[in-house]
Amino acid sequence: MNKILMVTIFLALASSGGCGNVYSRKDFPKGFSFGAGASAYQWEGAVDEDGRKPSVWDTFVHSHGRGPVNPKGLQFYKNFIELLVNHGIQPHVTLYHYDHPQYLENEYGGWLNRKSIEDFTAYADVCFREFGNHVKFWTTINEANIYTIGGYSDGLLPPGHCSSRSKCSSGNSSTEPYIVGHNLLLAHASASRLYKQKYKGLLLLQAPRMMRSQFKELKLSYSDGESDTKGSKKLFFLKSKTNRPRMLGPLTYGDYPDEMKRIVGSRLPVFTEEESALVKGSSDFVGVIHYLAASVTSVTHVKSQRDPGFFTDMGISMKGRNCL
């Protein structure tokens, strides 16, 4: 039985010219076997059919969260928006409702990283360009205050971060809500500036109107007469002594409330002069969503110096009632 020699040959083409005619079968011994090789992940396709699951190459090679815009996705939303307009419904588009790509969460930690500001602005740019002819009103971030608490203090919203390891696998309730809130403010302001500099008055089919760059806030109602007065005053995140709420303060004044800076201290990110100017006045209107009223009571917590928490910082207890 003749032995068959299996050899893999890599032929490099010289920069001076091709070498395609240099070799022929006659240059190889009798019985030499020629062939070509390919691996499953390189050519099979069918990445999610017949029970196939992702491999490490799917994660490594595919540009999840980046790369060219999906034309089918754009067309879906164009059709949807045009359908609304054709039926006399004016669309108000919210750019972010707690649903950034998982790839960006894996790559750099999502909103915990300042890279999210640049990526959000690029994403907003695509939306303004592709849908701006039919959309007059834009909302940048939906309920930013709720997202920072639910996603990074309580672990009740994605990505499910909190300090308690019985509830969350990762997170720090004493720092992450402030970091994420800070980056959300800067992302909002960056997208708002982009629109006003690049698109304002250029894309609208009807008479040009200023973009309404909305930054939604949850409203908590309380009565000093029915609730603890001291507790109500402690609710500085939404109504501080200087009337500069946690999110609306920077949007109005370019900085956080003094009471908030005093209590949170070094755990609170700091705006540079340029960032302060960028954020200040970046919202044209504010949306108020009323879910419930809340009774507020002052609570004296034993602060953990190692891991103070978001609600510990507030020093209050809230109980919701009269859900709408």
C-alpha cells in the first residue's frame, strides 16, 4: 500500500509579481495529495439554526454593538414612523430606554464607562439623520434617575448591579448610581449639542422647530403635613434646599446641589468647566411621569464607612401609595 503524503503548503506571493505558474503537478512526487482545508466557523454559516449555539469565535469576530448600521433595522423603524405620521400621529422618539447592546456592556461596562458617551452620541447621530424628516420631538434618556437606582443600586433593572451579593453578582450601590447618572447626563448633553449643531432646522418636513431634548424624571409627591418634615427636607435628590434636584440641577445650573455634594463627598463625580457648560441648558423641556405618591420619613441609618449606600445617603424611608 502506497503511503500518501499529506502536506499543507503556504505559498507567499512575492511583491515583484505572482508565482502562480512556477509550480505544477509534475514538480511533486507520485501519490502526492493536493487538497484544501476549511474550518466550520469560517464557512458553514447557519449561526443560529438547528440548535447551534455561539462559540468563542462568534464573540471574538462579530462586531456586536459596532460596525455598519443594520439596514433592515433602519427600514423597520422608518416604516413604523411613516405609518404613524400617515395616520395623523406625531411620533415622540426616546433614544434610550435601558436597552444598550450587551456587547458594549461586556466590552467596557456600559454606562459605568465614559466610552458610553461617545457611543451614545454616534447612535443618536444615526437616528437624527435617518428619522429626522418625520420626528420633531426627541427624548434622550428615559427616567434617568430611576435607571441609576434600579440598575445600579437595587439590581431590579438591567444590568442588575447592587452591593448585596445575595441579590446581585456584582456592583457597588454606593458609587455606581452616581457614576452612571453622571455619564447619562453627559451623554444626553452631547447628543443634544450634536443635534443643535448639525441637524436643527435642516431635516424637518414642516416648519423648523427646535428639538425637544427631553430628560425624563420621576415625580414623588409628598406632604409636609402628613409626612415627616425632616424626611421631606432630606429628599435632596428631587427637591433640595436650593431646589436643585439630582438630575435637573446639572441641566439647569451645570452642577449638582451643594447638599448632595456635601453628603456624597468623593463618591460623586465632578464636572469639568467644559462639561458643566455642556450640560447646563442642554434640555429644552422636562417630562414628568407620575406613578404614585410617596410618604417620606426621616431615618437615621448606621452608615457603613466602607460601603455607604444610595438610600443611606438620602437618609429617608419612602412608602408609595395611590398607584396610578
